[in-house]
Amino acid sequence: MAKATPSADSKGKGRGKPAPLEGVEKALPTRPGTSGTEHLLITNRRQASEQFVKAQRAEKAYRAKKHASLAKYNYADTKGHFKESFTHCGLGMKGLVSVIRAVPYLIRDKREKRRQKAELAKRQRDLERKKKLEEELARQEVDDDADEEHPE
């Protein structure tokens, strides 16, 4: 390959710069200017920012999904507890109404038990009095018999 020689018309214009070769200039890629590098940096930053936002959204969606599944479980569990509590509350109210209706019978039963207890206690006291009276009568008879046998 021979060296390209500068042409006569470019001799005084390009001091120190060799003249461009006609075939070589098309084969070499041109270096992007400053604005091209700046554009590349801006593009990279935008892509990184978009990827970051996308990752944040994915992370938020993941957290939301996890919390939602826990919330669904808690909701179902709480719903069951409330259902059970309302059922028990209903049964309690029915029982309360039944007890309120039965209060007069409860009072009567209590009075009857108290009356029977008092009657039993009275019977015991009467038996004790009768026993004491019989003992006293027996003593009096013994004393009367003793007085009759030993007149003084």
C-alpha cells in the first residue's frame, strides 16, 4: 500500500493534518460528539430510573400481596369469631329471657325450701321440748312417788 500524498489544493490549508483518504474515511466509524455521549448518559440514567421505579412497584406489589393474604386470613378468622360470638350472644339472650320468665318459679322454689327447712327446725325444736317436758314429768312423777312413799 502506498502512502497517500496530499493534493495541491490542500497544501496550505491543513497544517500538520494529513489529507483524508477517500476509501479509508468511509470504513472508520465516526466518533460521536459530546452531545452523543451526553445523550447516551441521559438514556442510561432514564433506563436505570425506569428500572428502579419498576423494581419499586414490584416490591410494593409483593408486599401488598403478602399483607393482603395475611389480612384475608385474619378477616376470615375474625368473621368466624364474630359469627360464633353472635350465635353465643343469641343463645345467651334466649337463656336470659327464659330465666326472667322463670324468676317467679325460682322464688317460689326458694321459699318452699326455706319453709321446709324452717318446718324441719321447728319439728326438731318441738321434739326437744317434748323430750324435756317428758323428762321433767318423769322426774316430777318420781318426786311425787317418792313423796308419797316417804311422807314426812
